Amino acid sequence: MNMDLSIIIPCLNEEENLDILVKRTNDSLNKNNIDTEIILVDDGSTDGSQDVMQRLRDRYSNLIILRHEKTKGISEAWKTGLKQCKSKYVFTTDADLQYLPEDIPLLYSEILNGYDIVQGWREQVLDGYRLRRIQSLAFSSVLNLVFSINLKDAKSGFVVYKKEVFEDILNHKFNYNYFHQLITVAAKSKNYTIKQLPVKFFKRNAGESFLGHLPLRFIINTLPDLVKAMFEYK
């Protein structure tokens, strides 16, 4: 069965967010008459996420649950979810509700105009973490400078793709720590068209980000990613 849209959502210890996430996502897409499958990829959660997912699957017929026994990271979760997609277009978002499910139809309607990728750029950031916002802006600026791209928010993961484009982007040469930060770099190097639309970005609904409040480990692990990407995408 072909769907209008497949939504892949990596989940790591998100038990407190899943009920509202799935409900709001379905409400938003149903309101806009978009036939959707929601693919939750449990990336090695150690809380009660799996129990919540199983309960939600009994309630929502369009919900697909996949699981990694060990945490593999966001891009690997995307790959796992992509294997199950039945639609021409694939949407990625986070489970923490920092991006609004209500904005998904906006991006989906835009990709129907012929773009390869439509990305939500965080015009208004209301998460309260000023330091993290500065780090994010700085990293986005570095990506723009190093890879000669000109995007307002080069690392946003709130994105809709043509399925074959997403498959191509995820097929990369090197092993990266955080490849999900390089999706627009990969896309631009492959000459895909990217349209950006402004969206709001809120404080996570519940739970703790894997980055923590001082994402020093993330910064350190990103540096070798940049070096590898310079060889692969420059």
C-alpha cells in the first residue's frame, strides 16, 4: 500500500513523550488529509519506551515499531526506518516535541512543488538553552563556510525528502559519529535542491537530551566528522 508520507522518528528513552507525540502527529496529518505512516525506531531505550510503543500500536493502525537492541545513533535509526517506508516522501523529526508536529504538513505541501528536500529552519528558538543555541549557530556557520553552502540552519533535522534522495544521502563513504549533522552538506554536494521554511523550536516536552546541558563530548566527536566530510563532500 502506498502512503502520501512516511515519518521516521528515532527514539531513545522517550517514554514520557510518545503518547502526545503520536497523537499530535496523527491529528495534524489527518486534519490535512495526508495519508501517513509513523515509524518509531527505538534506538536501544532502557526506560519504558518499548511498553508505551506497544500500547500505542494497539491504538493507531498506521504506527510501525522497530527496535535496535543497542543504541546506534540517529542516522542508523533513519536507515532502519527507511527500509520500511511505503511512500514517495520521507519525513524525519525528533521524539522530544521541540519541533511542532503541526508544522509537518507545511513542509510536505512545499516538497510537492518539486524540491528534493524541504527543511525547517529554526527561526524562533524557545528552548531556553542559550549556550546550546550559540553552539548550534556556530556549527551551522562553520558548515556554511567550510562547504560553501548558504543555509539559514544547516543542521536542522526537521526535514522532508524524496525517498530516493534520502537513500542516496544516507549512503556515505566514511563512518561518522554524528552524520545526521551533515545531511545538508551531503545533499548540496550531490546537487539536490533544498528549500528552507521557518519553524519554531521549543524546549523538549520531557526527558533529557542525549547531549546533556554541556555537550562537550558532542563538540569533540564532531571535529573528526568535519575532517572526513571535507574529503568526501568538498
